[in-house]
Amino acid sequence: MDRESRAAAEAVVRELVADRPPADAALALAELATKAVAELQRLARQQADAHRGREQWGAWAKLANVARKGVLDLASCRDAAREVQLRRGE
């Protein structure tokens, strides 16, 4: 990722959490991470299918597998953030 793209991504994250209570910010970040990794997994899976039988297939398949694990882990993260948000008044 080039410097400009990295700065844009960081700006999106900062804007997402700006002026939010911590529990709301945590849930917003968990939702963003879940959506981003799900999109990465979809893209990688499509590319692995498109490159089947070619040299690039292994790299795309590896990325799809790792991203799939990330999707599962981030679902748990999102659930935990929802629990934090629900329990913030306790």
C-alpha cells in the first residue's frame, strides 16, 4: 500500500471513531474490520478460482484461506464488541 492509500485508510478509521463513546467506537471498528476482511476473502477466492492451474493460484488460495480464518475470528470480535456495547450501562 502506498503512503497516500495508507493515509486515506487511517483517515477513514479516525473519522469512524471520532466523537463516539468507546463502546460505540469499538463496535464500529469491529464492523469495519469484518466487512473489510470479508471483502478481501471474496476477492481472494475469486482470484484463486480465476488462476486455478497457474502459478499465481497458490498465493491467491493461501490469501483466501487466511482471510476466511480472519472472517471467523472477526465475527467473534464483533460479537464481543456488541456485548461491550450492551453492557456499557451496567
